Amino acid sequence: MWRNGLYTMRAINACFGGKYPEKPLFEVGESKESSERQEHDGYTEQEIKEAREALVMQLQIMEGQQRRAKRKKELFEH
């Protein structure tokens, strides 16, 4: 499920000017990459960094939506 969420976040990010991965994110590669993945529960530092950036972007989008909804509600109440 986490992997699916990561792809979903990347797809949303791509809609706002980000880059969608051209190849699978979790492809088993050479031994250096495999050992690097094992150190972080199966994810490289780059994958973790990109997932964090995507999450921050998603939270910023949600914050903006909440602000707009609040402003719209305030306008209609007055």
C-alpha cells in the first residue's frame, strides 16, 4: 500500500509540474543499491527524500483547499 501511495503522490506531483518516474521505483538493482535499500527498510535515501517532498506538497495543497473553503464559508455567512 505504501508503494501505491508513493506512486499516487508522484502522479499528483506531476500534475503540478513535478516529474513522474520513468522506470519502476522499486526495481532490485546492483549490490550497492540493494544494500542501501536494506539499510532503510527497503528504500534508498533518494526515494525517502522524494516521498517526503511529495508529502509536503500534498499537505500544502490540502492546506490551500482548507483556506479557500474557510474563506468561502466566511463570505457566505456575512
